[in-house]
Amino acid sequence: MTVPSTPDSWQPPESVSREDTLVRSQAVLAKPALPLRQTEDIFRIHALGLDWDMGVTVYEPADGKQIIRGADGKKIGVFLLHGGSGDYKSMEPIAKLFAEKFGCKAVAMTFPGRLYLDDPSRDWPDDTIHADGTVRTPIWKKGERITGDQYEVVRDTSMRLRYGTRTVARAKPGTTFYHRMAAWPVAFEEGMKDAMRRHFPVEKYSIYLTGHSTGGPMVFFMSQRVENVAGMLAVENSPFGFIQEEQHNWSGALGKVEGFERVTKQKAPRTDPFNELYIRTWRDRARYAGPEALGQEGPQALMRLPWLMEEILDWWDKTKARPQFKAEYIITHNIRASLEAAARAAAARLNMSGADTEALVQHYLGYPYPQTGPGAKPVPPVLFCISKDSRDHSPDVYREVVLPMFAKLDPAPKVKVTRWGAGVHTYHKSEAGLPLGIAPPVVELYVRAIQEGYFAV
């Protein structure tokens, strides 16, 4: 049996070259796969006077005795959240790596409303924008439907530089859609707590959280709300909403790529209303495909624009079965006015007293921030991993915004960043020599960090 290292004796590398990334990936993929047990758990919770159907998919060694332990002696549990467009299937490649190659128990949760409960495949039918002008909307409770008369479809051109033309469904006050859009943050919190209680009991497991992109601020606010969360496996994982807000506003966020300087300017803060659901289209792949092609091919990538567009549209055709709608900006970008409006709308529906209303407002406003004060659990240690050609997670923004803002927390958590010499924002996307992107060596690094005591405090 290996004797665990002391917490400060093992540190992650600051960077890993492309060559080393390839070697590490090949070594992980060559490891024998443990027999896997995969199960779905659908459960109902009650939050803010409404019922919500939540779903997680569990990946674990078929023989429970093969679940490995960390430096603290407890079994390793990994809780995963997808990004803004997906569901648990977006996290399945990395969840399986944790379970099959390393013997961890992994639980991938789907955001409230994202799971297509009407079909066992969980694939959404049709496209996100329908021929009759209606759009795809969440299923927060089995059998409940958000009908077209509950919202107005709006074409938004205010952020064309980043998104092109955005389509949003604006919920009408007084409708079920409106009430759900006001209440989902609390349902999300309670659903995550319940999922972790169900699958990672405190006496047996230490939990390590990871949230891809939009899922990042959600797992960060949960890191202090669940007793046995021990660390943050933050690969292409956005930080707390108040830090993400600053990243968005940072004038250098677009930076430089391979000597090609892009035009940058200070960006206006986001103001998304809580009752607007963003409906994704092929444009959301395009806004990542452009910077990725620039990083990998240089400016000459524009010379193959028709080919690049074909790749984007082919991608959309394959992935439109995923949910492809989003409402989380109010937390991920710390939109305080919208958080407060959502809380007051939920309180009004429940006829809350003035004191209870103000308490709910403060609860909502707390989601983008770490908890502080007497009795608050400290933010656990964080290990960020960022890919070479990530659109939003550049070394500059970590050096100039993310790390300094974490350092100002009291107490300041241990935070390190490893930059990989390959990969893109969707870090399990294949590229030459890397059939699962950088995911295999990233998972290996995290398992080693857990077992070597990096997350011990």
C-alpha cells in the first residue's frame, strides 16, 4: 500500500507539453478497463412550492470493492456537471475514464429541465427552433409542458460580435414557465445536495466536483454547501460567478493567439432577465470553432471558411439531440438585478412575508459568491486545467483575473493551474493523436492529485 504524501509534497505541473500530453494519453488509454456498472437515478424533489424531477447517471466499477481511496482514506467520488448546452451525455466520456480506468465512482447530473424525460434514450427530438415558430423548452417535471402561449420569441442582436443573432424565449408573467424560471436556482441547489446524499454518503466518500464551462460556477457554489466536498477538479471549469463576471468584463480576455493580435475592447456587463431562456443554434459552435481554428491553424483558417462552416453544421446536426438551451447567466455572470427579480417573483407566488422575501433575495444574491463569516466552510483546494486552444480560458485571464481574485478570499484556498499543450474547450474532443482529447491525461493528473494529498487540508 502506498503511503500518502504530505499535502505540500506533491504539486501539479504548471504546463504539460503536447508531446508529453500524447504520451500520457496513450498510457491511460492502454490501461485495462474495469467492468463498469452504469445506472440512471431519477428522483423528485420539492423546492419553493414546486415539484422537480432530477436525473443523474452513475458510473462505477461493477465490483464495489474496486472503488479506490484518496489520501484521506475515503472512497473517491467524482460529481460532474455538464456545460450550458448539454446533459449528462456531455460528461460521459470523462465519467467513464474516472470509473473504468481508475476505479472512482462518478455521478453525472443533468441540470434541472434538461433531461428529456419522454424517451429512455434522453435524446431531444426535432430542432431547437420549430417550423411553427415555437422553440424547445425545459421539462422540469414529467408530464408538464411549456406551451407556446407562455412565452414570446425574441431575436436579440445586441451581442452579435460574440453570438451572432440570439433567439430567446421570454416567459410571460403569471405562467408556469415564468414561475419555473424564477425558482430553478433553488431547485438546482437542492437537487445537487440530494444527489450527493444519495450516492456519496459522508461517512464513506470524499467528493471532488467538476463542472464544464457553465457548470463551473454551479459546482463552485456547492463546494461549501456539502460537508464532504474535498476539492475542485476544475478542467475548463468557470469559477464563481463574481469572478466570471470580471473575466467577461476584462478588456484583455481575447488576448493574442500565435502572434495574431485580435481587436479587444471593454465589454458591457450582461443584463439577461431571469425570465429569458436562451435557445442555442449552430452559432454556438461557430463562436468556438473560429478561435479554435485560429489557434490551431493561424489566420489562414479563414481561407477554408466554407469547409469550416460545413464542419459546424455537421456538428449541429449530430448534437441538436442534446438540450441546447440555457438560463444560467444570472448566476454565472453575477447579474444581481436579475437574481433579485427572480427571488422576488418566487416569493410573491408563495405570498412570503417581507422578512422571508428579503432572506430569499439574499440567498439568490449569494449564489455567485463564496460563503463567508462564522461557520462558513472554507472553499476547498482547486486545481484548474486549461487547454491550449480554449476560447475563454486563456493563461492571461487566469494570471490577471482568476488567481488574484481567489487570493483575496478569506481564507484563500489553495489554487493551481496546469495548462495543457493540446486540446480545446470541449476537452474530450478528438484531435490528431488524441482520440479523447486531453481528457485521459487530465483525469490521470486529478486522480494522482487526490491520492498524493494535494486536496488534503
